[in-house]
Amino acid sequence: MSVDRGYTLLLNHLHNPATTLPLQTIQGALSHHLATISPSPTPLAATAISSPFYLSQPIDYAKLYSLSTAFRHASHLKFRALAQSERKRTRLEGLFKKSLVGSLDQWMKDVVKGVQGGHPVLRIACCSGLLLGLEDLKRPSKETGEGVNVVGARGFVEDEDIVALAEVMDAYTFNGHSSSFSAHLGIEEWEKEFQPAGQDLLSLALIFASQSFPLISQNKLKVLPLPALAQILTLTIATTFKNGAFLSSVSASVTLSPEHQVHISPSSAFAQTLQSITTSPLTAAISSISRFTSNVLSLMLDSPSSSHFAEDVIAVWQTLDTLREVTKKVERDWISTSLASVTDAGIAPDSKPLAKDVWTILKTLLFTVIMIADGALSPLIFIPPSAFPAPPSPARPSSPQPSSPGNHNPPQTTAEPPPSITPSTLALTALHALSHLSFVISQFGGVTSTGNGFEELKKTFYLSLDILARSSGSAEGRHEAEMYVRDSCRALHEGRGEGNVTFRHAKQAFTLASIEQLVPVIGDACVRDWVWGVCYPHLSDPSNRETFESSHSVILAIFASHAAQQHQRRSLLQTSGASCPPSSLFARWSRWRNTRRGLRNSRQSEEEEQTIAVERGFSTELVQRMVPFYAKCLIENSTEGRLSTPQLCMAYSALVRSACACGYAGSSELTKAEDVEKSRGQNVLENGNNNKRIADSQFEEDKNENLAENQKKKRGTTEAENENQVAARYTLGWYCVQMLLDTLSQIKQGSKGALDLKGKGKEKETETAGETSQDMSHDRVHRLHLTLISTISSLPLPLLARVLPEIYDIIVLKEGEGRHGEEGQEEKRKELVEEVFREILESVGDREKEYAMRWWYANREEMVRSAGGMHDSDAVSKEDDTQARL
């Protein structure tokens, strides 16, 4: 009797729109009776969805959430009841009654039959609750110890959910002078101005749809008009963030307190705007809405061969362009706000919660952009650029446009698309959106941070750059890449006085990180006119570490691209006996980048980068002008607190490699000259002479042995010509090495003033005055010694034969220094010896490997003895393994 009375009371309250019974009580009663009513829940489900209580105006989020939760909990209660009933069954009863899954399947279908024909928004809420309940039941339960999968009823619920969303979309679109869905509900247009954000029915429907539609089969979602759905979702997201204008009233709402702190009045327009955003149901559900939008964009790009692919591409571009416009407004308003230039200590205590809300909204916007951009860009990896069609003519009939939810005008998402939409167009739009939020990205360490904190940001950032670089194979793609670099550099130049220092540093770091990845696909003019001017001021300014390191990375990317271009051209021009380059510069440059950040998830292969470098590349003249300056710059940055030792070694090695590559012309005569030099060096090392000048002395002796007078003259003439060719070919590479040697010599002599560095009769650049203290100079000398050793793998054979004796002198002579009481020299000598061996073993190219290893075994004993003996058994075993392989 009590059950019947409770059911009657529930019906009375459902039919009373003015009931005072708490919402949670009605929700619990509805869940209970849906699960226990007999024989069928269909009448109660139909009563609930058509009841005056849930249909009474306004239909708000709280009512819909309670309805969805009631249906979700009802599925749990029904499952528990069926599980208890099944445990009580006898075996005979089990033969003639439905199983637990069969009974649950029938109950679900009966519930769906009850909600059919009801209000579409309420149906979405009910179906969302049922789908979430079915998903919950798939997990193991206490009742059965395992989950249940109700396949038949699940498909029934999914179909009804899709139909309900289609009805909402149809009702919320208008053509020409047709009215919106608000008129269908009896709501006048002027009334929408007073509706709170996120409380209109379209937004509410999307909130619940975004929770359940990720659980629906992707193939079923394709029956929906995806471009229109993407546009509705985009407008909803833009409305959530006030179309990017939520910071526009900051200046008028901020005052200065007597303590000279920033104060925001709780009654100000800005405070009210923040409150409306933070309390909106859309903000609470923005993650699921963003994920739903990302899924829709991926589905639209999933079938490039479909007849409506052109319309789908335009819809994807419009979504990304809307996000770009929103973030652009946010950045513009942030620059002018006083919140951008104050720290936490400069904000009044009663205003700190509002400041925290601002950053919460900004970070939420960043997460939204990243999630949607990832969904739009990820499918582009598998779509060839040729699959992207030209956009329809402007005269094409416009697709139905959704009405604007909330009380804010929608952004211009229906702007004319660009003349052609390609993967690079979409990647550029996403990059611009992220660039506008660079001041927020800096709060997470930037895109080049070494931590594993924000992998999704790095993935989306590098993915967009990879797509842009990949598209550079066409003239239009190269133009877009260079246009992005020019626009980014121009924005930095024009915005030097805008915002505070932190904002400018964040913008510079983001721009430099972008340029670094695009260097292989841009030309000389872009580097000379734009990139160099952005990098130059930061190459010797470590005050902002991210900008400092990013500037060096861009310069190294230029050298890496040029060296790869020259090596590739050289290998293509060689007709026979193609030799490997001394080592892979891209591998070493990657090691430089790894010292300050992790490897990016999506990256072009080295072969792709080298091919692009050959097609675009940089002129040798440009690199020749950069090498002397950058060599001096790196030496100046060898002091404490600037470049770390690994960074300095990688950078200088890349510089030497590119400088040597300036002489690559693919000439067979030069190749023969280098081969002659190699054979002479190998013959010398076979004699096993351990003299520290072994290479130079034996080379001279080899010229005068067992040769007739006429052959001697002829060969002398030929070798002189070859030596002159080799010397001229590698002049720039030797310049870098000689600058290192001269700097070491000057530091050891204790010179304090300007250094007049000379080498090979050519006047060198002078170092800046003011060397470090005597205590610090020893560490700097050791760093420079390691830097010199790191160049071994970057040198061609003629220069390698000249540098190895210099390294021998450094290691052996340091023994004498240590004997005069200098502490710590033995450990440093050991490190130098180990680095020489590691460099020869791991990094020297095939062409120089044999010469370097023979030199090592000819001089190993004396170098090891000067380092206090070889006590590392691992190092000895490495040498034995290497000798066995050779």
C-alpha cells in the first residue's frame, strides 16, 4: 500500500509545476519507481518526460540534470534488483525466465518507448542518462562480479538520442525569415536578451549530448548534418567565453587601493562578467563539449572521398577561425589590462579570488583550443593535399545557420573562406590561435619545456608545424610558411612597446620555437630580412632562458639545414664512391634540442628534412656571413651562467659542420684530393709513431720515399694543388677551430683585455673585454677543451688530421700543469680522454672512422698515462669491441 501511495504522490508532484518538493526528492522517487514498477516502466517514463513539472518554464539545467540522473540511477537500481532476483531463482525457474541481460534489455527498451515523442531536449537528457548508466554497468559490479553489456537496448537508446539531437538542430536553424526554435517554445526574441548564459535550450541540449555522444558508434554519428552541428558547437563555445570579450571591461573596473594594490570591486561589470562565466553550466561542461566538437571535426575529415568533403573542410576552417578570433580578442584586451603587469603580491587580498577566476578561464580557453585543434589536425596527417578541393563559388546557397544561443552576438563564423583551403591553411589558423594565447602557455613552461607536464600542447603545436612544413612542397605551401614567419616577426617588431616584459618574452619564445621548426622550408630573404632581426638581440642575453635558448636553436637550425642541403647535393652529384658525411648533423642538433626539452611527438624524418633542405636551402653566401659572428658569439657564451657545456658542444659542432659544408661543391677533383689525403694519413698511422706531431711529420716523410726524380716532381706538383684546393675548401671550418685554439691560448696567458685573435694570416674577431675571474677561468678552459673535442665528428679528414694533434697536446700538456699543484686536473684529463674516445666511437663518420681509430690506438697509451691510467674496465671493453668490429 505504501508503494502505491508513494507512486501516487510522485505523479501528483510531476503534474504540479509549482510543487515545493525538493528536486532531489523527486529525482530519487522517479529512479526508484522506474526500476521497480510492474509490469512496464513505459507509462511512468512517458509521464515524466511530458509532465508539467519538467516542461514548466524555464527549463533549466538543474531540472534536466535531475531527469538525466534519475534515468541513470534507475538503470543501476534495476540491475541490482534483477541480480538479486536471479540469485533466488531455482534451476528450473532459470529455464523458463529471461536471463539478467535479457530482462535488463527489455526494461531499457520499454523505458525508451516511454520517452519517444517527448520534448527533444528532455529526450536527450533521458537518453544521456540511460547511456551513461549502460556504460557504468559494463564495469564489474559487486552483485555479479563482472560487467554486463546490453547490446540490443544500447543501440535502441543510441538511435533515439541521435534522432532527438537532429530534431533540436532542425528546430534551432533558420532560413531567411523563418523563426528560431525560441518562437516554437513561445519565447520572444527580446526575452532571450535576459536569459542567463548557458540556460537556453540549445546550450542545454548540447551539454547533455556532449556527455553521451562519445559513447555512440562513430558510424551512426555520420547520419547527422556534421557541418551544421560543428557550427552550433562552435557558437556555443564562443558564447561560453563571451566571444573573447570577457576582459574588455577590466580597465573600467580596476582601481588602485591605498596600499597601491590592484583592486576589483565585486559590484563592477567585470566581476559580474566573471561570475556569469564561472557559474554557467556551459563552463562546467566545456571539456565534454570541446571533446564532442573535436570528435565531430575528425569525423568530417575522415572521408576525403565523399561528395560533401568540400563543405566539411569549410566547416572545419570556420571552427578554427572562430577560435582564432576569440583568442585574438582575448590577447588584445589582456595587453591593456593592469592584471598582466602585476604579481600576486600586487593584488589586493579581496580581489585575489577574481584574479584566480581570470586565470582559470584563460587556461580553460587554452585547453579548449588545444583539444579542438588536435581533433582537426590529426586526420590531416593521413590525407594527401591533393584530396582537398577548391571551395565552392560564392554564389552557392548558404547552409542553415544556427540561432545564437545566450545573450551575446555570435562571431563571424560565416566569413568567406580563403581562396583554397589546404592542410597548411588549417594548421596556420590553429597556430595563430595558439600564438594569441602564448602568455597563457608560458604559465605551463612554454612549448619548449623539458618537463612532461603538458604533452597535449606540445603535440598540437608541433603537429601544426609539421603539417605546415610538409605542405611546403608546393609553391603555395612555401608561401604560407614564409608568410607565417614574416607575420610573426612583424608582430614582434610592432608590439615591442605593448604589454609587460613577461608578455613580450612569452610571445618571443613562442615565435622563435615556431620559426625553428620552419627553418628548413623558408628561404634566404626571409631569414635575412626577418628571422635574423628577431634572434640577434637574444643570442647573448640569458636573462630569459627560454628566449635565449630558442634564439640559439633557430640559428643552429639554419646551419643544420644548410649542411644537410650541401651534403645531399654532394651525394647526388657524386657518380661513384659515394661517401657518408662525417656524422649526421640532424642527430647532433637533436641532441642539442634534447638538452632543454623532450622530443616532440610528431616530427618529420631526417630524410624528409634533408630533401626539403635541398629543395629550398640557404645560399652559401648567407651562411659564410653568419659563421664568423656566431663563432665569436658561442665563445662569449662559454662563460658560467650562459650555455651549458652540452649545449655549447652541440652548438659549436653544428657550426663547424656547416662552415665546412660551405666548401662542398661536388667536384670530383676535390673529392680525389680528399681521398689522396686520406690514403696518406692511413699509411702514416700504420707506422705506429707516437710523436705528438705524428701526422704532420710523417706526411712530409712519405713524400720523399722510394720515388723516382721525375715522378717526385710530378706528384709534388699535383699534391700541392690538391692541398691548396683542400685548404681553400675548408677555410671557414678551420677559422672556427682556430678561434677556439686562440681563445684557449689567450685565456691561459691570463689576458684580460680585448683579444686580437689571428689565424692563418687572417684577422679574426676580437673577444669582449672582461674575462671571468681566475678561479672561473679554469672551468671555462675545460669547457672549451670539451668543445674542441666535440668538433672531431664535424671535421673532414684534412682538418681532422690537424686537430687531433692539437687535442693530443692539450691532454698531454695538462699533465704537466697538474704536476705543478693544480687540483682537479686528473679528473678533467680523464674526462677529456673519455670524450675523445666517445666522439670517435659514436659520432665520427665512416669516411674518417678508420683514420681516427688508428690515431687513437697510436696515442692511447700516452694519453691514458697522462690521465692517471685507465681504471675504467668498461672503457677498455668498449675499445676491444670497437677494434673487433673494425
